[in-house]
Amino acid sequence: MTVPEVVVVGGGFGGLEVCKRLARAHKRGELRLTLVDKENFFQFNPLLPEVATGAVETRHIVYPLRAFCAPRGIRFLRNKVRSVDAQRKVLILHNGIELRYDQLVIAAGSSTNYFGVPGAEDIAFPFKTLMDAIRLRAHVVEMWELADQAQDADARRRLLTFVVAGGGITGVEVCASLMEMFHRTMARLYPSVPLSLVSVHLVEAGERLLGGLHVEHAEVAARHLRTAGVSVVLHRRVSQVEKDRVTLDDGAVIPAHTLVWTTGIRGASLEGAWPFAAGRGGRLQVDKHGRCLDAGGQPVAGAWAIGDAADWVDEQGTSVPQVAQGALQTGKTVAANILEGEARHSLRYFDYGYIVGLGRHSTVARPFGIPISGMIAWYFWAFYYLFAMVGFRKQLEVATDVLKGMFVGHDTSQIHERRRMLRSEDLDPNLA
């Protein structure tokens, strides 16, 4: 009897959940399991704002995928999928390597969607990956360095104006983390730069921040940001981006050298197109069991998609959100179907709640439908994220960072090669 080959593409929350649930069957020889990812590490996305502001050490939120795979006997390939031959059931990897599969799980995540806004893709700072966070920190520090040497207040004000597009959880957390960094650390390190020259603008197209979350928490977050000095701009979209200004759809212009793009995502793409039907936002259409669909809307045998890569509607008609718990639940469902050998299980999505970090000792959360905020929510934030980290070593490292942050400021070192981490205009001493 031929042992089925199961290939998981993507080592994020969903991909690792599938691998965990198939690992025992793999060890028993009931299937052969391979994980493919273009990076060699799992990235804990919820702590990216803390990495971007130097509150958490960069390497502490990543976990080597080989350290995850080796103890379970899972084969790991650090490679990039270029195309899929669904007829032959073969993945074409970089350098032309072919990888055969009987069951394919696409957990490739998502990419940033700039919605065709002129200049956004070239100039704005995306905020999805570890390198995005590192690059943003380098840029923010560079803006302060240039402002410290600028000759007049107007030049300093332009350099120290930061715009964040998107008032969802990520956008709110980025603004809160930046303001905490500016007040706790930068004001002390740059005494010649008045904080009155610093401004952060959060631009949201909707009628309130944190759309879809508890209204009371959205109001708490908005009050917290405004108190910290953030200008919250509602009912507005970014319509054009230039290197020294951001234009909104009402014609308003914000003179700024920094735009952080936290709104909009698309399903991950290949060099070629996925040989399956695409749904909303470029994600792959799937049925309630997680099977990819063909152009005619029929399930494709042996092809599944989960997490951000999938346009998934559960058995209750609920659209599964593109968050970690969505990836975990869809991954669990697909793994169960693979173990059964057929599509028996469908997803009934359960919302376990949310956490929105607003800085040190200030958080809003709704675990299991119970709204909490303030210090209690901050402790919940800290302990939950420590528990959710992959590996005891990472839990210990992040715990140390959190405890350390109670007594010391943010790390503002630019330890990466500047010409790779910064835009060309950031390196120009005459920028101001």
C-alpha cells in the first residue's frame, strides 16, 4: 500500500496546527508529512508592534521551523513554491525542484493589499513581516536623528509626522506603541527635540476604530490614543502617497515622510497563478470542509486551503476572519478531514475573543465574550501571549522582555545595514 504524501505550504499558525495534528499519523507511518516555507522560522505576528518599537527583541518572536519539525520527524524544506501542477499533483519549487503530493494544504498566508493607491506600494511601510518591523524601527529612529540635526521647526515637524493607514487592531497597536516609545524613550534620548513637534495620525475609512469589535472597547481605544496625542481621522482614506506627503480622499494633505500601511490584505500569490478558483481579496475559494474549488465551483480532490489563504465560509454562513484563531480552527478542520481520508468535518467557527494592546498597562480584551480593560487586560495580554508563544525558550525570552520593559526604555539601536533597511531619501543628510 502506498503511503500518502501530505505537503503543507506555509509555516504560520495554520500550517503548524495542521502539522501538529498529523504528526502522530506521520510517526506511525500512515502518511508522510512535509512542510514547505520560504522562511526557516515561525513568526509570532501579535508582537510585531513591540518589535518595531524596540520593546521586544527581534529574535524573541520567531521560532526555527526545523526545531519544530525535527522532534516530530517532519521533513522541512526552506523553499518557495513557484507553481502548482494540479493535474499531476506536483509542486514546482525554486530551481525547478518538483515535489509530489497526494494531499496539499495551502497555508501560505497573505500579502499586503494597497488597493491601487498611487505611490503606496513604493513608499509606504507595510507591516506584515519581521523585516517590515525591523525596517520601520530603523526608519523611525532615522527620522529622529535627522530631526535632531534639522535647522528649523517646520523641517523637524515634517520629519516627526507619522501616518498610519488602517484603524484595525494592527493600526491601533502600532500607534499606541509608537507614542509610548516617543514619550518614554525618544524624549529622553533627544532632549533638543520637543515632543510638541511630534504627531501621529491614524486614518480609518470607517465610522469608528476597531470595526467589528466591541463598541465600548473601540471608544476606549480612541480615547486612549487621543490622550496620548494621536490624531484619529475617521471616514477618510489615503488617496495618494508621495515621499514627503500623504493625501487623503477629501484633498487634505499631511506633510509626512512616514506612512505605515496596516489596512488591506490579499491571499498569497505565486509567480504563476494558483490553479484553483480565487475568491474575495485574491484568496482561494473553499467549500465548508476546506477543499479548494475549481473554476466551475467543484471541489478539487487533495487540495485544501486554510487561514489567510482561504476565502472560507463556515457551516453557519459566517465568514472566517483572517486572524490567528481563524487559521488555527481551519487548520484543525482540514487536518481532521485528511486523517479521515475524506471531507467529513466542516467548520463551525467560534470567536474566542480578542486582545488589543494599547501600551504598557493599558489594553482592551474580550476573552470568551467577557469585556475587560486597563491593568487587568494588560496582565491578560502579557500572560496569554507568553502562553501562546511556540517553545519554552521563546516564552522565557519574551517574559524577560516584558519584565525588563517595566524598568528600562526601548532599544533604538540601528544594528542592520542602513542602505538595506532604509529608503534612499532617509539616508540623505539634506532631507530636512
